[in-house]
Amino acid sequence: MATHHLSIDIETKSSVDIGKAGLYKYAQSEDFEILLFAYKRDSQEVQIVDLASGEIIPEHILNALGRPDVIKHAYNAAFEWYCLNRAGYSTPLEQWRCTMAHGLYCGYTAGLDATGKAIGLPQDKQKLTAGKALIRYFCVPCKPTKSNGNRRWNLPAHAPEKWELFKEYCRQDVVTEHEILRRLKQFPMPEEEIRLWQMDIKMNAFGVRVDSELIAGALMIDAVSTNELVQEAYCLTGLANSNSTQQLLAWLQKEGVDAPNLQKATVEELLQGKGLSEKARRVLEIRQQMGKTSIKKYVAMDTAKGTDERVRGLTQYYGANRTGRWAGRLVQMQNLPRNYLKTLDYARNLVKAQNYDGLKLLYGNVPDTLSQLIRTAFIPSEGHKFVVADFSAIEARVIAWLAGEQWVNEVFATHGKIYEATASQMFGVPVEKIIKGNPEYALRQKGKVATLALGYQGGVNALITMGALNMGLSEEELPDIVQRWRNANPRIRDLWYAVEQAALTVMQTAQPQGIRGLIFAVEGDLTYGQSFLTVQLPSGRKLFYPKPFLQENQFGKMAIHYYTVGQQTRKWEVTSTYGGKMTENIIQAVARDCLAETLKRIDARGLQVVFHVHDEVIIDAPMDVTVDEICDLMAEPISWAPGLILKGAGFESNYYMKD
């Protein structure tokens, strides 16, 4: 049976703010409607159906939406797939492919226009601006005024010329998506990755239940707490706006506190110091408490939850461009505050009862307590429980396995005490002596910080970033720790240089290089002038570094440069890399592929993952599912990683938390 292709773009309207509430709640709104449906079948011209003006989608296209021999394509296809199904056009997810996901897989950025630009499509900036204005005009409710007849929506009849422009804009999106697809087809996305993308969409569409009572209580208590803290700050300082950095710095100076700024770390440092007046100390404490931004997560949950109390769309497939890891969306699950409270149940009940006085009396710092309870706002479906499991020390396991650092592999195959074993290797002390109560136990801390910080060619600065100085280590002893760790892990050290050398050789000779189960290559196409440095991982998936070239870096050393989206600028720009950095990309990518294997195994059991964060999965499980069976799934050998020893650890609970 010949396969046909259908590229689709739709324009829709809804009173829900898609940016804040996400696609799923947007499309569930009662006033949601599809306005335009543009499509391109195989090599035919783009056609547009004006649904808002009463046109209907042709019968043969309606049939094509449900036919397995017609592959449907769209940029951010989750949007088209979900919206069409919501509007009553049945079309199975298995038949869809996402050009955005494909672009992310190839190392490009997200966003139709941004990808078009990165990939080299000509751009009409004015058309882009006009398109955004048209979306605001037709797709978002307008403010009822006397002059517009108190209407809430702008319809085609209200601005026929704008409407014709809007149709052209929609048609052009299909052209752009199709052009991007043509270029990406030279670098196919593996079937396994397409399946993972589909699993991600299904998980996002299923959503996770949230505790509305807890959210309402937290928002109410936060309002009371903020008001009290503002009043107290006013009484202490007399400042009209004690939140103003400028005013507060001037006030602190009068109190004998010379602070360069009022950033989180500075305030923390000042509070740890001595010599503060009682007044200044309390004002800084208030500043610290009011600086808790995590309360915004409750607002995000409240905004995104649907009428069924579920939040949908929490993860983004391939959101972390360089490694292919998933990223957080809406509530940003990847940076939830940890919880240290021993009495979570009690604190939750106080918040649900909106008992501000009780919470303050028992826990003192109200903003911090609310912050610690954020995770617990995620709860299982009725009659279910959460089974939460994550990989133990996965990056340390993967790098030792890939590098062939045998003694580390043996530690993971036996007692698993990697920090003690590392200290033992570094300082020549028998591992049996590094136990609580013995003076040698102090070495464990050095083993721990070294294991966490030094695997990717980091030095003294990496140890400091990982908190070595807060662990009671002095700056003088850090160079020695770096040297000892590298001497104890010669294979891992060699891996950094082998990775760098393989990448440089490929760039110089254009000949593929294989090391430790990785294949480095330069790939490109003459038709469109695209080029990539690729690294094929043991799983078969590839990492893509777009438009690579060789140039001296800031240290005067020949280095790989490539294009990426800048962390700070969010723009498509050049960056450089080196052996340790590429090793980090590779190890995190392999760890991500291990998580993907687990997700597929859980799915094969018919169990529902509601979200996953880093190396942790959260399952909305029936009561008979055990933690052990999920941990067993995580520890099962992986066919493409012979000899890699993985281990899962987990717990079950009636709300999410950090165990």
C-alpha cells in the first residue's frame, strides 16, 4: 500500500490563555473552535478550508484523517492532533508525525519561524509580525466597547481584508512546515523516537490530578503571610516600598550594613554573618521569606488545571536539545523545591483547612513551609496510589560502564557504596575503614563531592559549584582532590580525551570514528547545505551538533564549534565544546535512553506514568502494584548496553514528594 502524506496547520480560538494554561485546557474550553484548516496532500498545492465562514472539510480529507496509509504531519503536531479530536474530527495519534520533534532531534530549535531561520529558509519579518497581530485579533477574545458593539470576538465579517490575510498566513505555515520536513527527511528520526514522542503526548493528554483544596489553601495563606510580612517590614523600616531594592539598600546602610546587592546568595551570607542589629536581621529575614518564588507554582497549577482537576502538558519531548532529555512545562517539574519536613501530612492538613495561625505557630517560616508542600499538590487518581522510582547514581554508573572503569563497575555490581569506594581509591584507605565512628569516615565527603563534580573534566571550580566549601573542605585541599580523583579514574579521564580526539579527527578527515560503542561522523546534504557532527549512541539514537566547524577557542586551542540556542540569549548562535562537555552530553543522553527503556517497559505493563523528572518516574498505579516490581523493571538488563548495571529505588505515597 502506497503511503501518502498530509501536512496540516489549523488556526483556532479559545478564551483560555494557551501560554499560561497549556494546550489541553485551551482546547477543552467551551468556546474553543477551529477557524481555519489548511492542508497539503503529497505534492499538491496547499488548500485552505474556512470553517469560521461555514466551509466544510472535503470528504476525502476527512477520510484521510483516519487512514493509516496517510501520514499526518504538523509543526507541534500534538496541537493539531488534540484540537482536531476535541472538535470531533477523529484521527489516531499513531498516524501523526511531528516536524518540531524531528527538528529538535536534529539539534534545531523549537518554533516554526526560528527553525525555518536556523535551517536556512528565507524569512519575511514583516509577515511574521503581521501574523502575530492577526492571531491576537481573531483567536483571542477582544474587550467589549461601545465602538465595537460590545462584542467579545472579532469575526471574519468584522475585518474581511484582515481575514484574507489570516488565511494566507495559515496557508504559508503549511508551506514552511513542508519545506522544513523536506530538509529533515535527509536525517530520519528513528521509529523508537517517534514512539517515545507519541507516548509523551498520551501521557500529557492523560494529565495528573492536583489537590485543589491544598492549592486554594496555599494561595489564601500566602496572601495573608505576604500582607503580614509587608506590614512588619513597614513598621521596622518606615519605607513605603520595602520591596524596593534601592530603598532597602539605603536603609540597611543607615543600619550599618553595607550590602552590594540583595540577591538570594547575598542575603543568605549576611544572615550567616555576625554584627547585624536585631532590626536589620529581621528585615533581611523578611526579604528572604518574601523572595520565595516557588509560590508561583501553585498559581501555575491553579491556572492549568482542567474542570476534572487534572493538569495536562507537563513535559516537553526532547526539550533539552543537546541530550534529548525531556523538559518541564507550565509548572516546571524539573526545579521543584525539596521537602525536608517530617510532618508533611500535618502541614498539608493545616493548609487545606486554611489555618494560617496554626501553620505559623508550628512551622514559623510560612513561605518556606508552603514551598516544601508544592510537590504534595500532585496526587493520584481516585482509588490509585503513586509509585515513584528513580535510578540510583545513574550518571556515575553509565560513565564507568562506557569508559570501562572496572573497579567502579565492580562497586555497582556488589555493595554499591560508590562514595566510600572512591575515597578508598583516592586516599589508599581500605573501604572497610570508611564507616561512621571511624576517623576515616571524613574521607567519604571528599569521595562524594569528587564523584558528583569531576566526571566531566571539571576542576576546582566544579568542586566549589557542587558545594565543596560548604561541606567543610578548604580551598587549599581542592586541587589535591581533583588530582587524586583523576588518578583513581584513569579510564574515565582517557574517555574525555578520546571523545575530543574522535570529534576533531572526524572534522579534519570527514571519516567516521568509532570509540567505546560510539560512532562519530559528519553528515550533510548537498541539496540544502545542511551539515552536522553526529554521535551515534549505543541505543542507535544520534546526537546532532548543527553546522560544525573547527576554530581556536578562548584558550587558543583548536576546538569544535557549532550552532545552538544560547542558554542566556535564547538566540541561534555559535558555541564551542570540548572532550569533557561532549562526554557529559553523551552520558546524560545514554541515561535518558535508559529512562526511555523503563518508560516503554512500564507502558507494556499497561501502567500509566503521569510525569517523569530527570531520572525519576511517577506512576498513577492501581493499589496492587508494588515498588519492587517497578524497581525490578529499572534494573532489567538493556539489550544495547551489555554489562551496564542499573538499580532503581522507590516508594509509594498518596501524594508526590521527595523521599
